[in-house]
Amino acid sequence: MAAQSETFSDMPLRFSIPSRHARGRLVRLDETLGEILAAHAYPPLIEKTLAEALVLTALLGASLKEPGSQLTLQTQTEKGAIRLLACDYKDGALRGYAQFDDATVAALPPDSTLFGIFGQGYLAITFDRMLPASEGGGRYQGIVPLEGASLAEAAEHYFVQSEQIPTLIRVAVDHVRGRCIAGGFLVQHLPEGEEGRERLHVRLDHPEWDHVEALASTTSKDELADPALPLEEMVWRLFHEEEAVLIEQGDGLSKGCRCDPAHIRDVIAKFPAEDRAEMADEAGDIVVDCEFCSRRFPVSLASFNN
């Protein structure tokens, strides 16, 4: 396995092990993560949780190669410190934010469990693929309980429950030289063979997957969050004894809030004049808040009369 260039951060790396019927992805978020988090003054526990969610979103979204396709990850909870967490990926652009209760967060210990952070709730993962329906396009959503020690474990349950694909996911979040770094690793077993053959999940034994899973489980959190460690080297450390490992760099990642003043005005313009008047404040502006980038966009009511 050789690479022409080294992948460090903000660019997913895909790999496959043909002889083991396995595929995987790695990603490390550095500057992109910093730009997303900088829009909000999150408490450390919320920052860590959102960083983990953004890594998961990047790992899952990196599987989408069709332009315009989107991956959305969102939590739905009844009680808990985090009331809403939403992230999405589209064409290499990441965004995400969290709504939380300050008093509840302040009372939680730094090592709070997933249940302690979210309470009882669900994780929803939605794929919007820009492909013909005959090729697997359209919208598909899977919902699983927020169970396990982390969001990564909850995402593993999604693949087992919704897609019957054995999956191992590891995510790490750390602070390096004053900035938040987050890395993630996902490896899956490919369904064995062509249409009409036995599906993997009906078999009790599968030494190829057991072998890959055992190796992948040795991935350390220090490796995932080390901005100086190339992702190719991580793959080499894990699977260098395999017959062949194929790698492919994904598109670079960036902070991707899609709020645009012109687009916002066009959306507001579709409302009837009387509805726009009700939306306006005392100064005659319709103010739209973007939760993702924490910006306010005032649109003058008078501008619609021009």
C-alpha cells in the first residue's frame, strides 16, 4: 500500500481490503472543526459531544460520491442536557450545532454517559442520494435509540439494525495545543457476493470479519486525534500484513453553512405581504437567525416594496 501524498486532517480517507471483504473510512477534523465550534461558546461537554457528532457525520457523509447528495445526523430527545443536536454533510461541507440547557449541563460531570447527556432519545440518520431510484437514490432514514457509551456506539447499532452490516466505529476528541481535534474510524464488512447469495447477517461464523474487527479494535484514541499522524499510516499500522489494501482520498472538508442573504430574502418574498408584516420587528426588519453559524440576517420589510 503506497500513497502519493499524506492525508492528515480535514480530508477523509477511504480504504478497502478486497481479500477480507471489508471497507472503511478515516477522518480527522482540525481547522474545519475549529471554525464550526468558534461560532458558539459551548461548554466543554457540549463541545466534545458536538465534535464527536461532526466526525460521525463526516465519516458517513464521505460515502456519498454523487454531487448534491446529503447526510443528516440528528438527535431527538425528551429530556437531558442536549435538547437538539443537528449536523449535516453535503459535497464536502460540514455544519452542526447543539441546543442545550445551561443549568443541566453545569450539573453534569465531565465524564457523563450518553444517557446523562441526552436522557431518553433517538438518533436519526438520513441519506438523501442524488441517484435514480433504480440505483438506490432518494431519501432513506434510519432511527435507533440513543444507547451505548457514546454516539459512535449508537451509530454502530444503526448499521446493525437498519442495514444489517457489521460495523465498528471509533471516535476520539482531544485538545492539542489549545485547539479541539477530533478523529474517527469506521470499518465495515461488505455483504458477501452478488445478488441472490446468502446475506452476511444470517451466518453465525465469519472469520474474515472477526479478523478485521480484531485488528481495527486496536486503534487508539491518541492515534485518531493526533494531527501529526497521517491517516495512511494508521491504515498501514492496522492492515500491513494483508494481501492488498486500496486507498482513496475523499474530497476536502470545510465549514459549510448555507445561509445566504439573497436566498433568505427570496424565501421570505414567497410569503404574503400580510404575513411578512407580522414577522417584522418594531424597526421594520424581519430577522432570521441561523443556528448553525450563530448569525442574524435582518431583511428590511420596505425592501419588498421596491
